[in-house]
Amino acid sequence: MDYRSVIGSAFTRLFEEISEVRSDAKMRSAIGKGASGDITYAIDALAEKLLIDSFRKVLPGCTIISEEVGIVKGASDAPIVLMDPIDGSTNAIRGVPVFCASAGILEGCMFGEMKASGVVDLVSGEMITGDKGAFLDGKKQKLSNVGNISEALISFELKVRVERPKEIMEKMYSLVSQTGYPRMLGSAALEIAYVAIGRTDAYVAPGKQLRNYDCLPSIFLVKSAGGFVQGIGQDLDSIDVMSKERVSFVVAGDKKLGQTIADAFSNVRV
């Protein structure tokens, strides 16, 4: 099955539906807490329902892993859909136009068994998908070839959940101060996806802040494009998406740039 097309179709419907209601004040209402423990807003719940309906129609029996509902198990021989219906919920409810949805489809529980993924910008409608390469609105893209930190546009995840937060933050400060164009946009899935299409040069998340649905679909995009992908203190391919393991990693378009960043955290215990 063409999983990339399945994701694209689900995202097309989602964007159309969300575009009609995202300016409605009711969408900003807090309606409870999701399985992750974070506040669920009306826009989160709507986006999740739309995506689940779309994926279940094409992939009946699929297991769903999502921020709000948690794990909804399906048939043992059906694919797994790992998704974040709204990444950047705070941006969305505050009117900051940087938020997206992301999803990846796996034929097994391990990240190494992901077959396709995608991200849709829920403001512009831009869609970044990947399986054998990374595509922007259906057109194959190239990675950045910026190899020097002093010339690079790099996004950072600054929150940390590690044993030695001070050590991580000191290394992060050193990297940020060397970076030509540091960024933090508030939507990890979108920022990582930008690396896959050469819009940005790298993304750095060394502090085990991000959960698997926050980042693994977008990391897969960079991997599909042939970019630099490396876990910090963990093997990404062996991450079980059914677990609650958080993720530390570096992705980059250029392998020299990625390795330089990864080396800065080589002796850090996460």
C-alpha cells in the first residue's frame, strides 16, 4: 500500500476542516487532559478525531498512538499509526501561526519499522511527506549542504528532562552562541520537517523533552531524505513507539554539521 498517499489524503481533509474553524474562539477552549497529561483543547480533540476517522477508513484495524487518546490497540497484523494531531497547540490557541499535524505509519512497534510519514502546516496547508525521499506538496526536495555552524540556521528544543540539566544547558548555550541563525518556533514536528526539505540546516533536541509522537514522524522525513540522524544516548531505530520513552537527537541536512553538533553531546549522560 502507498502509505505516503494515505497520509496525504488524511492531511488534506484535516487541513480543509481545521481551516474552517481554527479562528473560532470555541476551538481555544480547554476541555480536559489527554493521555499524556497535557491540556486538551477543542482544536486538539477535533483534529485527532478527523485523523483517526481518516486512517481507520483506509487502514481498518490499525493501532492508533496519539497525544490525546493514548494507545488504541487494533489488530496484531495491522499497521500502527503514530500521530500528533496538533503540534504547537499553544501557538494555535494564542494565534501564533506556527502549528501542524504529523503522522507516521509503521509495520511493527520499532521506529526502524516506520514506512512513511508526513507533516502538514495547518496554517499554510503545505504538506511535507516522505518514504523514499522527502516531498513538499508532492515535489521531491533536497537537503541543505551548509556544513559550518557559523553559517547555519538551526532550531533548538531548549527544555530538558535529564539527569544533568546544567551540563546539557551549558553545551546548548555554547552551540547557540556559535550558530549563525538560531531559532525556536514552538512546533518541533514542523521544525524537524523543515530540515528534511532543506529549509533549515539542523534541529537539536538533547534533553529528552520530546515524546515519540512529537518527533519520530518528522525524524523519519530527514532519514528518508538521506540526512544526518543520530540519537543522543539512545538508538533511535530501536525505540518502541508503544512505550513512553522520550527522545534525544540531532538531525541535519549536512553530515558534517550533524556530526559536529552530535559530538558536542557525546559524553553527556541522558
